[in-house]
Amino acid sequence: MGGEPLLLYSYWRSSAAYRVRIGLNLKGLSYDIAPVHLLRDGGEQHGEIYRLANPQGLVPVLQHGQRLFRQSLAILEYIDEIWPQPALMPVTARGRQRVRALAQLIACDVHPLNNLRVMRYFENTWHVPQSERDEWTRHWIVDGFSAFEAMLIDHPSTGTFCEGNTPTLADCCLVPQVYNARRFGVELDAYPNIVRIEQACLALPEFDNARPEKQPDAPESVSSA
């Protein structure tokens, strides 16, 4: 089963797809990208064909052989079980709980409040101005990062990365959210541990190669910048 081909349905700027790209890279796995443009023609994720792959109309979807897997955290835990080394989760139950708590803080409490479909609803249904939508996004990133930073400060398990000295599921989630924070102009001086960990991650080729601007579907103006 582990030898079957991997195909990732992805969008270059999707935080959730970014997480999975990092995880696949950390595992040293070869995979192909199937771009799903979230903006073109109203969003290719809403098309009938893609809805067969994911009835939610979201990315990412990982196809492993003939099987389809959805939800970024579930995908990351799946590949961690199929390819156990290098591990994305700590060996102790306590460590795994902490990593899941950090990952879910980002993936469940911050990201869903400022992802594309929420912003589209604000824009198209409630006609919320761009400036107010951006302020909404910044507010929830700041709220989440304040809690995340507090969970890192002086914790005995915090190391080079969120948990110890090897990247875990938590780092896979944190780095894309910091990318979003920078994109929306969030001031990061109040989060020195988050910034330190982000820089340690991006120094690794597995994280660097997962960057949005390095994806095959990134606009030329971004990828060449």
C-alpha cells in the first residue's frame, strides 16, 4: 500500500494544503500536485468533478492509489501511520496531546475564521468592506497567536520547534498560519517564539520547498519574486 502513487489536490496559497505539503516533504515522499484554483471561474473546488473527490468543495485531498483522503490534520496523521519515520508525533501520550492541542488551535480555532469561504460570504452576502474583512482576519490571528505564544513560553517541551527538536504536526500547522499573518500585515514582534520556530522550520528544505511561491500553480509574478 505504501508504494502506491500519491496525488495532492492543492492550491498554492491554501493553508491547509500547505500543511500537507510540509508533512509529505518531511516524510521524504514523492507526490504529484493536481492544482485546484480556488478563485478562477468562481472556484474550481465547486465544480461537479471536484465535488466527487471532496463533497465539501475544499482542498486538500490526498489520493493514495485509488483511495481519497480529506481534512489536512487527518491526512497528516494518516501518512504518519503509513510511513512512521520520521515521525510527526512524539512518542509519549503527553507529547502527542500537546502537539495536537497546538495544531488544533491553528487548524480549528484560527484558520476557519479567516479562510476563503468565510471571506467570500462576508463579501457577497453581507457586503462587508475589504478593510473590515482584513481587520477580522487580523483580529483572530492575533487572538490565536497570543494563546499559541503563551503555550510555548517556558514550557519544558518547547525546543527548536514547537515540541522538542524535531518538527511535528504542530509546526506543519504553525508555519502556514504565520505566512497568512505576514500576508495580512499582522505585527509579529509580540510572538518571538513563534517567529523563532518559523525561521527554524523554513531553514529546512522540507518546509522551504512547500512555500506557496514555490508551487507549480503559483502566479509567475509571485514565484519569480
